[in-house]
Amino acid sequence: MIVQTIHEILNPFDVYEKKHGYGVALFMIAGSIHSNPQFIVKFYKTGILRTVDQNDLVVYGNPTAGEKLNPEGIQVRKQDVECL
């Protein structure tokens, strides 16, 4: 039997995923000790919801907390920048 827990993220945060672009993480699915957490993300450009593995997401920093907004070394597709 597989037991998973879905957590609603009370403060949704912006993310970037290479295949689908920019979105907002709304829920986290906590699997087991054998699987990575996954997130249910709503993508801004299309409005679709997708379940995305944590390894496929980039989370942006909070400048008010002294973090850089854009992580270093991340390549963003040109069409994703144009949709903002």
C-alpha cells in the first residue's frame, strides 16, 4: 500500500520548470522515503495544472530576505521571458 499526503501551500511561490515555463506551486505531495516530493503547479502561460518532481523545479529567491531573485546558472527559454 502506498501512503501519500497532500499539503496545501499556504504561501504559494513562483517556480520555473524547463518544459512548461513559469508557474506557481500550490500543493506539495509528500510520498515516501523512496520518492521525491512533488508539487502541483499552475503554469502562467497556459493555466494548466501539472504534477512536477522537485528536481525539475527552480524556486526563485526572496529579495526582501536578502536572497537573489534569479538563481545563478539557470538557462531560461526565450519564449518564457516573452510571456511575462
